[in-house]
Amino acid sequence: MLSEAWDAIQGPAGGCALLAGLYGALLLLGTSLPAPPVPLEAVHGPLMVLGFAGR
């Protein structure tokens, strides 16, 4: 029961981390996107690992 609740939290959190990591990669490539207040390109690697591995 707790495992199902944890999976319900981890799925969206992993998806957000994956999207933020991809956004950081686009910023690193120099695309003209609106930059967020947090420097995502500085934390691109950890965000990609958390988004991919998740667990």
C-alpha cells in the first residue's frame, strides 16, 4: 500500500526532473528560451540522473 503511494509521488517528480534537465540541456546548447531564475544549466547532470534513474 505504501509502495503504491510512493510510486504515485515518484512518477511526477521524476518527470519534472527529466523535463528540467532537458530544459537545462537546451540552455547549455544556447537556444533562445526564457531562462528560469534558478541556473538549470549548472545542475543539468544531477537533474538528468534523477529524472532517468528515478528510484
